[in-house]
Amino acid sequence: MKILAINDNGFPLAELLGLRGYLVDVSYDIHVGDVEDYDIVICDWNGVGATFGEPGDYIRTIRTEYPDKKLILYTASFENSQYVDVTLRMGTDCSEWIEALQPLLQNN
């Protein structure tokens, strides 16, 4: 399983998840085609995807273009999106991430 984390501040848990066997790439901004080779996409709400319009609009675009992608919203704000499978707040620890990833991996 390949995971792409899109966050303008990076994704500090990428290394820890990598040590647990997950293949995690980090991108600081997004173009829709960037997600094609990934099974799971971790999406920040603010600071990325500005070319798509309002914050979070790129998430809707990914869901529309790639309806089978598993999407995780990872945000410091209290935003939510109908287009994601899971929402996790920044500060969520590695064990909670693994718990959230497991069902997504099983459904793939």
C-alpha cells in the first residue's frame, strides 16, 4: 500500500509509519494527477491546493476523479468533509494512525 500525505507543513509521522512498514511519501502541495499511484491520500485542509479554489476543494476533486481512493482529512482545524473516509486531528499519535489505517487497508 502506498500513502501520499499532502500538507504544507510536512507530515511528521511519515518516518514512524515507515518504520511500521507503511510506504509514505510527502508532498507540500497538490495537483490531482499526483495521487494516481497511491492507495491512500492524507489531505490537509488549509495551505494546499489553492489552485482548486476554497480550502478543501481539492479533496472533492480527488474524490470525483478517483472515487476508489481512500482519503483521510488531517487538520488542525475542526473542518470536516463529506468526501473523506476518516478525519484525524493534527497531534494524533502513531498508534491512533495505525488504528485508523487498518480498516482502510482491509477494504482495498
